[in-house]
Amino acid sequence: MKVMKVAIELDISHFKKFLAIQEERQKALAEVSQLLGVDFRMSEEEKIKYAEEDFNKYLENEIFKEVAHWMKLTFS
């Protein structure tokens, strides 16, 4: 029986990238809000929530790729 290690690195810099994307989105929404006179900006909680959702999707994808790789090695 083979024993395989699953190696997924949790790197907080990925979360920081997703948060930076949401901060840029916030800036764009502020500009649109100013032009249209209607507030479309996100709250801090929403900004963090969207960054967390994107980060979770990223992690799920990384886990899926690692498990698929492990399965190929195990059952090949």
C-alpha cells in the first residue's frame, strides 16, 4: 500500500491579493457613485466577505487539483 502526502500550502498572500482586488473594486464603485450621484460602494464587511469568497474558491480549486493528482498517482 502506497502512502502519499497531500501538500497544500496555505499562503496568506493569496488572500491579500483577493482583498486588493476588492479594494480596487471599491475605488471604481466610488467613482461611479460620484458620477451618478448614487452610493454603490461596499461596506468594509462586504469587501472582506467578497475577498473571503474568492479566496475560498481558490482554495477549493487548489484542493481539487491536489486530490486529482493524488488519485492519478494512487490508481495508476
